[in-house]
Amino acid sequence: MKVSQAVVTRIREVLDEKNITQYRLEKNSGLSKGTITSLMYSRYKGVNLTTLIVIIRTLGMSVEEFFSSPLFNEGNLDID
């Protein structure tokens, strides 16, 4: 799995766990609909770190907590 796919999968997991919609994430984070939509539908090959940190904070998580998912375990990611 590519890193950007793992990030999107993790965001979707947390949104489901916390019963937060993508719309609410947009509004609470202050990020544009275009930014969130582009990220969530993998329109870019990579993920902007600043954008990701804003999303993680909006979700009420630490960076460590976000990346503690098995999705990010060594061997699960394709960084090519």
C-alpha cells in the first residue's frame, strides 16, 4: 500500500470511529473542500505534512496516535 493510501485509509477509519463526516472535517479544520476531497480521493501522489497535521489535530489525536495504526507498520508500505 502506498503511504498516501494508508493515510487516507487511516483518516477514514478515524472519521468512522468518531462519527465525523468529511464535511465536518472540512469545516472544523478550516481546510478547503477541494483540499480534503483531493486528499480523500487520492488525486495527488503524496500528502502535504502540514495539511495532515491540521487534520490529525482536528480529529483530536496526536501524530503518534495517528501513525500507531498497523497500516504504517514496516513492510506494509510501498514508498516507491
